[in-house]
Amino acid sequence: MPAELPPLFPEAASTIAPRVDALYEFLVGVTAFFSLLIAGLIVFYAVKYRRRSPDEVGARIAGGLVLEIAWTLIPLAIVLVIFVWGARVFFAIARPPAETLNVYVVGKQWMWKFQHLNGLREINELHVPVGRAVKLIMTSEDVIHDVFVPAFRVKADVLPGRYTHLWFQATKAGRYHVFCAEYCGTKHSGMIGQVVALDPADYQVWLASGRAEGSLASEGGKLFQDLACHTCHRPDVQGRGPMLEGLFGRTVRLQEGTLQVVDEAYLRESILNPNAKITAGFQPVMPAYQGLVSEDGLLSLIEYVKSLGDANRTPLAQPESGGPAPGEATPARPPGGAR
Amino acid sequence: MSENPVVVPSRHYLNDQVGVASWLLTRDHKRIALLYLVGVTFFFFIGGAFAVTIRLELATPAGDLLSDDTYNKMFTMHGVMMVFFFLIPAIPGVLGNFFIPLMIGAQDVAFPRLNLLSWYLFMIGAALATYAVVSGGLDTGWTFYTPFSTSSSTSAVVPAALGIFINGFSSILTGLNFIVTIHRLRAPGLTWFRLPLFVWSHYATSLIMVLGTPVLAITIVLVAAERLFGFGIFDPARGGDPVLFQHLFWFYSHPAVYIMVLPAMGVISELVAAFCRKPIFGYTFVAFASLAIAVLGFLVWGHHMFVAGQSVYAAMVFSSLSFLVAIPSAIKVFNWTATMYKGSISWETPMLYAIGFIGLFTIGGLTGLFLAALGVDVHVTDTYFIVAHFHYIMVGGTIMAYLGGLHYWWPKISGRTYNELLAKVSAAVIFFGFNLTFFPQFVVGYLGMPRRYHAYPPEFQVLNVLSSAGASLLGIGYLVPMAYLAWSLRYGRHVGPNPWGAVGLEWTTTSPPPTSNFNQTPIVTWDAYEYPARIEGHVA
Amino acid sequence: MSPESTAGVPRAHVLAHHFESLEAQQQAATLGMWIFLVTEVLFFGGALAAYAVYRGWYPEAFAAASHELDIVLGTTNTAILITSSLTMALAVHAAQLGARTKLLALLGATALLGAAFLGIKIVEYAHKFTEGHVPGPGFMFAAEHVAHAQVFFSMYFVLTGLHALHMVVGLGVLAWMMVWAWNGRITREYASPVEISGLYWHFVDIVWIFLFPLLYLIGRHPGA
């Protein structure tokens, strides 16, 4: 039985934590002020105006417009301040910086699988470096879960069939709780673990110490061959399927005319249910891999496609120039095999 | 104190007709109110029993009292019983049913048989939910999130959902009844702005009941269709979206919390006016605030989903609207407080509950601002901070108002009075026990303890022990009024028509009232809380 | 009991004790029915919101699935229901005139048309079963759209199933009105039960008017 009093705040171990705490303290102040004000007035009036004889009545006061306006507008101003402040903190929480160290997370009843890009896997424990922005790209294999790290003041639901993300930058080395914070069944309260923040040097040591068979991307490359993706998605010539080099992050045109950004979600959908959103100029011949690839496999394939170059780093033909944009139907080079 | 002897009416609504059939087939809104009283009290104690097991388990960090599945069923069923079979029906079903016709000078509600049907639907729905409880229990949380509730849970989801569905119709018909009653059955001269604020609050509540509950009903149908027939409406593998469930669910369930609190606010208006013996300050503002809460309450459901994957822009919209909905509640709190200025304030039990409500609702409501603030909500959502917030409003708010109203109107309902000392002590025990139970939960929530956790890290134990200690006090506090109110039915002192010296049509008729409420339809030419210069001839 | 009561004299046994006049009672009943219909709008509205979200995400799958519905039967049903609203409106008019025989005939015609609607629906559902278009483990559809067509059919069955349930209730209400028309309880002064039933029937018709294009006519062009 712990003998000392519990603290009022969890440790503040991320860049955003002090900002959240500052807003929280302001809110505590506002709450305390108004609660004490109302309580004080009530007690004061109750004593001062207590009934002195059984047939006494109160004064006939119907109301006062000035007061009504005052206690409408002043609270309105206060909540406006809180709204703006809260929104600004929220934007910082919701928008990761451009450069992040990515870790893939798969939640399932009732454990967390963390996959580092170098191929290292962790279960219920996540090692991260202090002082670098880390982005978690997360999905669930079954029901809705949630990653919550109180010390970092961040939380995000983890959904099946979709990718969600969460980012943080740890400021202090240490071990911090990570909880599942969306009820998910029997062992919901057992779906917990630790984020281990290490100083950069220690983190490099840790990275090197693990026995990884290869990076996540190279694993994806192997799966790419095993599943015969390479027969249609060829790197050298246009095959039956779009070329994947430099594709990640690019905007392509779909068959129905709409534009689509090639992100993790689109890649996942294109593997599981390829005919939902077909790139313009291609036939619906790709088999659906629903049920044939696990969530882990999907993540490794996505990382492999990312490793083939993304839109920022290896640009091919520019859409605005004379050359064909990826996905546009081009009379000069018909999709292989069809004609 | 006047010494007029109390004239006890020989015939009144309680003894006009006797026999079980005369109760179970009654069309008298007052008897139906008592049928609701029996029902909601019973289900309150069932829900309370689940709360006891929760707090017992949480006194220690390890999950050592119950298995995890059992614990998950305990908190689920605590929520289901309390929300659907106590908090939503209690004040409208008991106090609304009894007093709206009396307050407007009518003989009954617009559709008395529909009113009885509402009670039967409530009881049938509750019975089905109870069947779900005893046939294995429900473990989805009262919020039923998909895909857990549709594809993962092996508990009695469909019977429970069906029970809630049927209970929803009870709510819809009650709301419909109240709206038509208030529109059509007001006594001559009783214009809208002469209505007691209790009536305004119930009118606003009825609007929500009628507009919101059907969306819960269709949501339940979709979940049941997925469980029973395998329709993949929320199944991501088949193109369904589990987050769509959350939108549909919260579209009702957020306004539902206003169904729980608006009637309570209506009670408080009556109590403050009566025990200060003056009009509620800013009557018109309070009346419109009720309507504003009802309307704005439909626009904020997304604040339950700030971390659920919705867009940042949607979050901004819901956050700003959530701040707006706090303003009318603040207006009410200020107006009640201002009413006390230069009042003639007496400290009987109902007023204690009213003051307790104002204090605790203020705290609970202000902690709502923490949740509307996006940056803080990310940290505290799905933690005990949320649990503390809603218990401050629903227990510190609604239940205290319910008890206050019950004590205030008990003499009218029963013709008898209760032991004032015991009542005051119980109110104090409840107030103290409540704060000890739930205040530590704000702290442990910010520290990071998630909700719906069967076991927790040891550093959260001290705060949990405080909370469990408070819960045992709270439980005792709730049991004692049961005892003395029941005792008073037989042994309590008889009272006259107006024991409190209050103003309102219900106080012009006998205690208990005759079946037809009034011997003659009143003609109203006065405002809602127009106190005479002195109270003459009332018997305390 | 003559079906035509003396004008202006409400019959005591239909006036409830808590209303001051039959007119007040009838106005309250009408207001009550309108409020009930608002709740029904919200009920179907929730399902239509879900439908709208999914159709927005999967327009082609929805169009492909919609093409599998029998447009002839759907159109026939629409015509039947619109006609039934006509007979219902005429029934209300007959009630207000105190024309008992016409009232009975028109109520009967409405009920018959409603039953025909349900009969055709049963035929359509049977087709869906044999074609494997019922969502669940046995669902079959062209590979291109199989994932999302199932969502369409889930919404199809939920929407038309709930609508059919409301039709069944409507047939019950019509039967009830026919009994009251038969034994003379409906008179010129007390026609409001038929009026209120008419409101309900028209509402159920209007729901179908929404469902028909949303379910049967996605992406269809004349001659296609």
C-alpha cells in the first residue's frame, strides 16, 4: 500500500504536455473561481436573508436586463478564449511535423504490436528516442482500441479497416504507461504496456541490439514477390498494373474522374479491394487480397512501396508537363497484354 | 405559525378506487406517476447494486474480486440501468406526470391511455433488460460501440438492445403527451409566460425525447440486424464503418443527457422560488434557456468523438458549439443565485437539495468546459475525468433534484409529511458521500487512469480507495430516505393543501388531490411566482 | 344508432372528461399524430443518413446493386401506393360527409392496395433470396463490387423492411377504422380518427416515395 500522497499531475514528458497542462490549470482556476463565487453567494444570501417569521415572503424582483446581459456575455468571452486556446493546442497535437520517425502499430484483442522500420518488433513495449518526433501509424485487427500515453498527453483511437495516427516528441528519458483507452472486451484493462524513451545514444544502441531479419520494407519486398505482385507492377516497363516507383504521396486520377492521393489508406484498400478505386487507364484485373494478407503484411507492403520512392524524393513525369501523368490513359503505351 | 386544524380529504386519488386492477389499468396521471415511482426506485437500486460491486473491486488495484468478464458486465449494466431505466424516466415519469396537469389547471394529460401505455413500455423494456442481465449479462458498455457489440461480444446484446428500444417508445410517447398537454390543456388565462418553469423545462425535454429517441431506435435496429442477420452495416471488412455507429449513437445520446438534466433544472426552479418565496430572477431568460439547451444540445454530439478519427475541422465545429451550449446553463445558475438575493429563505430539506444541486451542477458543468476544450479533451477523454464529470451532473445534479422534488411534493402526493431531521441528515450524508466518491475521480482521471478498467496500476490506489469509501456513504444516504418516506405513508403527520406556503396551482388543491385534480377549473390571472405580501393562514 | 348524428351535438361517450369540447379533443389528437409522424421522420431519417454516407462512398457499387432490383415491380408498387393515398384521401372526405358506405368501400380499397403492395414486396424478397442478394454469409455478387454491394443490400432490407412493417401496422389501423365505420362510431362530427389514420397512411406513402428513387433508380437512365 503506497504511503505517500499521489501527485495531481502525471509526469510531463513530451513537447505538448506542458501546453496541455497550462490550459488545464487555467480551466481549474476558472472552475474554482466560479464554483466558489456561486457557493459563497449562496451561503451568504442564505444566512443574510434567512426567513425570520413563518409568513414572511421575499422581495418582488422580477429580473434585471443588465445583469442578464453581463452574465451572458462574460461567460461567452471566457469560453471563446478557452475554445481558441484549446483549438491551438489541438492543432499541434493533431498535425505531425513533416519529418517523423514512423512506427507502425497493430492493436488486437488484447495486445499491442509495434513494428519499427528496421524490422524490429515489440509487443506491448515501444522504444523511442528522446528529442525526435515519432509518428505512430495504427490499425486494429478486430475492434476499436485506443493508444493513450498519459505522460505525453496524447491519445487516438485505433480502428479496424483504417489507419489513424498519433505523434509525439518525448522530452525526458523514462518509462511511461501506454493504455488502451477504448473499451474492447475482456482484457481491456490488460492491454497496457510501456513507452520506453531513451536518450539518442542509448536508442541507437537499442536499435542495433535487436535481431531483425531485415527492415520492414525489405520484408514487404519479399511479400511483394511471394504474392506475385511483381508480375503486374513492374519497375522496368508498364505492366498490367500501375508502376509503383515514386508513387507514394502522388495524386492520381481514378477511373471515375476523381483525384486520389496515394497514401497508406489508399494502398491498403487497393490491395484488399482493388476494384473499388481503379486508376484511370487500367483494367479491373487485379485479384483481391482480402483474407490473404494480414494487417502486419499490409504494413510491410506499404512500407515497401514507400521505399520505392515517394513523390517528394523521386519525381517522375510532372502532371502539368507534356508527359502522361501516372494513371492517365496513354494511347502510345497501352496497358500490357490487353491488346 | 397558524393553528388551523388540517382538513384531511376523505376521498382522494389514492382511495377513490381500490384494488390492483384500479392501479394497473388506471388512466389517472397521478397514479401512473406512482407506478413510475415504484418502477424507477426498483431499477435505481439494481443499478446501484452494480455500482457497489464496481467500487468494491476498484478498492484494490488488482482484479481480485470479480473476473474481468464479470466486471465488464457490472459497469455495462450499471450504466444501462441507470441511464435508461432511472435517469431518463424518473423526473418526467414521476414528478412530470404528477404535476404538469396540476400546474396547468388540467384534469389529466392529453392522452391518459397513452400515458399508461408509456409506463407499460417502460416496465416491459426494463424487464427485457433485466432478462439480459440474468441470462448472462451484457458486456459492451452502455455505449454499445461497434464492431465490438456487433461482431465480438458474446453477451446478451440483442435482448438488452430490444429492451432499450421498447423503453425508447415509452420516452417518445411521454414526450408527445406532454407537448400536446402543454399546448392544449392549459387553464383559461394561463398564457405561456405565466407557466411555472417546471413546465417550460419539461416542454423542452419533451422536444428532445420526441426528436432524439427515434435515432437511437434506428441505431439499435441496425445493430440488431447485424447481430441477428449478419448484415455488415458497421463491419469494415464489408465496407461498413464502425465510426458511423458512433455518430448515430451520440446524435441521440448527447441530447439524452439534456433529457436527464432539464427536468432536474425545472425542479430546482420550483424549489428556489418556493423556499425564497419570490419569483425566479429572469423568468423569461430561464424559460428560453431551456429551449436553447434543447436546440443546441442536438448540435454537439461530435464532442464524444474528438479522438475517434474525425477531421480536425469537424472537431473545431463541435468544440465551439459545445462551448455555446454551456452558456444557457450558466444563465440558469446565475438566475437561481440571484433569486436568493432578498428572498425569505428557509432551510428545509428540499432547499438543501436545491442548493446542493446548484453547487454540484456548477462544478460538473464547468468540468464540461475542460472536455469541450480540444487540447485537454484529448488527454482526459475515456479516463475517469469523464466519469467524474458526468456523475457530477447526473448524480450531483439530477438525483439531488429528484430527491429535492420528491421531498417538496411528498406532502402533496401522500398527504403526509416526513421526519425533517432524518431528511436533513440524509441530505448531508448524500452531499458529503457524493463529493468523496467523485472528486478524487477527476484527479485520478487526469493522472491517466482510463475508464472501464477492471485492474489498474498501483499508484492510482489511494484515490480509488477514497472514492470507494465515499460510495459506501452515498449508498447509506440513499437508503435512509426510502425508509422514512415509506414510514411517513402510514405514520406521518397529515398536512393541508399548502404546507410550504408556496405559490402554484398544485398548492390550491387538497393534499392528496382529488382524482379530478380541481373541483373547479381555475382561471389564471397571475404570473408564475407571484407571492402575496404575506402568506396568510397556511399550516406549516 | 344512426350513422348521422344531429348536427353539432357531440356524443357523450366519445368526449373524454378532461377535454372541454370534442373539438378540443380532436385538435389535440391531430397534434399528437403530427408529432408522432415527426418521430417517424427522425427514425427513417437515421437510416437514410447511413444510406447517404455509404452511397457517397461507394457510388458505383450502389448503382450496380440498384440495377439488380426489379424496376417493374418497384414502379408498380409505387403506383399502387400512390393510388392508395388517393383512396385514403377520398375515404377521409367520405367520413367528413358522413357517407358510411362510401367510407367503408374506400377504406377497403386502401387496405386492398396496401395488401397488394406487401404481396409484391414478398415476391421481390423471394427473388433476392434466390439470387443470393441477402447480406450475410451467403451473399453473392459480381466480384468487382462484392464488398460494397452488400452494404447497399443491408440498407435495402432495413429500409424496405421497416417500411413494410409500418404498412402492416397501417393495415391494422385501416381494419380498426373499418370496424368503427361499420358500427357507426365514425360520424360527420367525429371523423377525426379517420383523418388521423389518413395522416399516418400518407406518411407511409411518402416514405416510399423517398425510398423508391433512392433504392431502385440509382444511375438509371430512360431506356437503360
